[in-house]
Amino acid sequence: MSQTSPMPILVIDDDPTFNSLLVRTLTRRGHAACGALTGEDGLRLAAGQACERVVLDLNLDGSSGLALIPELLAIQPDCRIVVLTGYASIATAVEAVKRGATQYLAKPVEIEAILAAFDDAPLDNPDELADEPLSVDRLEWEHIQRILAEHAGNISATARALKMHRRTLQRKLAKRPVRG
């Protein structure tokens, strides 16, 4: 078993089951770990105890976890942040890296991949996430995600920009993104 890291890994995820499971798994692997269910609690924990590594959920109870990246880095400039999401898109991966994330991983993810992501070099070019051309469905998903990011997550404004009914957009967003 590896030695306990001097500074804890902070897990910020609003799903209490996933959060506690990840904290428990990290602890069993010999890493100090603590969890926060909200962005505010995560910032408070980061300020109260130095955290060199953070696992950050992209969607925190309806708000974007991306907004926390600069705030976490302001508290701990050398912090390595791995963003996890169940709805991966190139647009959010690019935005996460621009804001200072070390890595961006799609759920479900194995604990080994999370730990390896902390050791990996930051993504230089997140546009190179896929080597193959994207399917039409995936291109649509990426376009929707880009427009949604441009409108700060506002569904109504995004629907207007896409010239799409808001309910249609909500149905498309409720679906899991298609692979490639």
C-alpha cells in the first residue's frame, strides 16, 4: 500500500454516494481524502487545509464546476485539478483546460485513471481528444455544448441561439452524449 499523501485529495461532487465512495476508495489506497458536496464547501475545505489535488465534478447541482477552477487555483496555485463529467464534450474539455484543469475525464472512470491523471502532464491540445472523425450525432452534441457554454448554461438563451424549441433542447441535453 502506498504511503498516505501529506495533503488530502479533495473530492467536490454533489452526488453523496459517488463522493463518499471515491473518498473511501482513495483512503483505502493510502491517500488522505476529504469530500465536499457543494462548491462553497469545497472552497472552504481548500482554504482550510492545503489540497494539492482536487477531483471536481463538472455539474454541481445544476451549476458549472468550471467556475471553481480559478478560485481553487487562487487558493492553492500548485493544485492539480481533474474534472470528471458524465456528459463529456470537447467544448467543456477545452474550457476546463483554459481555466487551469490538469485533466478532463468522462464518467464512469476507474480510480487508477483518476490517480494517473494527477501525474499526467496537462492537456496541451484538448481538440485532439479523438483521432477519428465525429459522427453527425456527436457533432450535433458538440455544437449544442459549445453554444450552451457561450450562453453560460442558460437553456432558454441557447435554444434561441440554436433556433430550437426549449423543450427539444432539454430533451437533447437529457440524453447521454453519443460516442464518436
